[in-house]
Amino acid sequence: MNIALTIIYWVLAAYLAFIYLAGGWAKVSKKKDDYVASGMGWAKDVSPAGIRTLGVLEIAGVLGLVLPPVTHIAPVLAPIAAIGLVIVQIGAITVHVRAGQKSMLGKVNVPLLIAAALEAIIGFIIWV
């Protein structure tokens, strides 16, 4: 196993975990109106169940990045979870463009998309 790639994997995993756990928890725990009022204008056109589902998917993605490699149980699931987070970001980019929030792309969505894609590639190199 390549030590440098493993270190990069865990640095990216920590970054993604921090962002997605915070965002996922906010989506799961806040009421829709409170979430929209906190600056998430895109959510006004999404059902409360849709927002909560997205939050659950983000948290599940983090668990998929971390738990399989840590437990050594089916670590191939980690890069698959990263692909799931790439898909989440593709959806987020689409939603932000439709909502006219293009400034979010360079600040949030594209960096998360790149980090998740790198995580998937590195995960496949390490664990497949």
C-alpha cells in the first residue's frame, strides 16, 4: 500500500467528512423554513423530505468513506461512497445553476466535486 496515497486519502476524507457531516446534519435537523432562512435559498423549491433525504445521503457518504477502511470490512465500499458524493455534487451544481446561485459553484461545489473524485480514484488505487 502506498503510504503517500493513504495519507492523501485520509486528509481528503477528513475534509469531506467535516463539510458533509455539518451540511448533512443541518439538512436533517433543521425545519425547512429555518434552513431556507439560514441562506440556503435553493431549498425553497425542495420538499422537506427531499432536504432530509439529501442530508441522510451526505451523512451516509461520510460513513462509507470512513468505516470500511477503518474496520477493514469491504474497503472497496469507500471509493464507491466517494462516487456517491460526486453524484451529490453534480446534483448540487445543477440545483445551484437553476436557482441562479452560480457563485456557489467555485466556492463550494467544484472543490467538493474535485475532492470526492480524487477520493474515489485514490480509494480504488488503494483498496481495489
